[in-house]
Amino acid sequence: MGVLTARQKVLLARSFMLVVLLAALVVWALPVIWTLATSIKPRGDIFTVPPTLVFRPSIEHYQRALRFLGIVDGIVNSLIIAFFTVLMTLLVAVPAGYGYARTRFRFRKTLSFYTLFTQMAPQIGILIPFFLMINRAGLYDTYPSIILIHMTITVPISIWLMITYFETIPKEMEESAIVDGASRFGAFARIALPQVKGGVAVCSILAFIESWNEFLFVSTLAGRQTRTVQVAIFSFLTTEETMWGPFTATGVMIMAPVIVIALVAQKHIVKGLTFGAVKG
């Protein structure tokens, strides 16, 4: 066998990467496609062996799921919690990121690092302390408690991203505004904030996805009033019967917002997550 030329090596490397990417795509997409197909299969075709690949699509499972007790309420609860988690995350993370980026004080770098480090704590390890504190405060099964817990996930990474974005803005722009009579808040609101709209958008998207997908905390801290659809979906799994049709239909409704957001805003998400790594 002859020695490969440089061009052949490049083609071989690209072919290998293509095979790896296609394999990864199949691993990710196959469960999603299977869930989607099951959600629109007639009930009799779900359990056929081998699986039925040709069938008449039906929305009966979606209709049954939406009529099922707790699913619609769960979707509404999930939307409310995700919306206010995003709102409160931005209210905390944007000013905090600006403060870290613009002010100089002792232990600034250490504190900014530990802000992100707090997100690395295993959720299962802090679940019981959170439950005890919330229960003692009388906030069990309330929106504020779940939103605050979700903020422990979304705020650290959002602050870190906003620090990176604010640090790319020349300080001279704000200093000129202050010299012209603007307050520090005015310089922040009128000069700095409009320059980081992309960062705010990325933080909003990531906070929504994190809150929408979160299951561990909400399964423990949410009761009948605030149960999200991620918890309500397990009502279809009973000892008598597993209702796979409505179960997969609800699963599709849970996945749909995240997949749509990820596909539409993928460039912004990738940019936001890699921004700090490529900044000089």
C-alpha cells in the first residue's frame, strides 16, 4: 500500500468526521423520530412486532393528552415558571455582569469565578437542604420557590456570559457619556446595554431552556398547584396500563419548544457559549 498524499489524508479525515457526525446525528435524532412517530400512530399500530413503518397518521393521542387531567395545567405552569425565571435571571445577571466587568474591587476575579462555580454543585446534593428551607418558609408548592430554585441554575452562567459581553465594550464610550453629564446608570442603560443585546438574547434562550427542561427540583418542590408538564407526563404510566400514545404525544409537546428554539437560535447559542473562549 502506497503512502497517502496530503490531499488523500485530508479527504480521509473529512470522511471520518462526516461518519462520526452522522452517527451522532442518528443517535440524537432516532429517539426523537421514534417518539414523534409513536405519537401519531393509531393505537393498534404502536404495539405491532415488527414495528409498523407505514400507517395513517392520527392526532388522537394529542387530543387525549390535552384532555387528560393535569397536562394542560402542567403546560401553563411550565410556561409561567420559565417566563418568570428568564425575567428574574435577566434582572439579576445583566446588572451583575456589568458590575463585574466595570468595577474593580478586591477578590473580584475570585468572586466571579465562584459565581460560576456554584452551578457545578450536584443538584441531588442540594435538593434536601432546598426542600427543608422552602418547606420551613411555607413556600412549598408555590411559583416563587420554584422560580428561585431555577435561578440557582440559570443566574451563574448568565452572569458569566454577561461579564464576557460587557468586557468587549470600550470603557471610553461610557466615560464620555458620564463626562457629558450622564449618571453611571444612564451610561449603563443608554450606552452599554444596547451594545449587548445579543448577549441578553443568548441568556434569555439558555435560561428558558434550562427552566423548561428542569425536572429534579420541580418533581420534589412542586405540588398539585405548580406541577409542571415534565412531572405531569408520568401520570400516563400506571400499574394497570402505560398509555404510550398520549405519553409520547405529551413528550413531543415538551420537546417542541426547545427544539424550535435550538434550531432557530443555534448560531446565537453557539456564539454565546464560545464567546469567552475566543475573546482575546
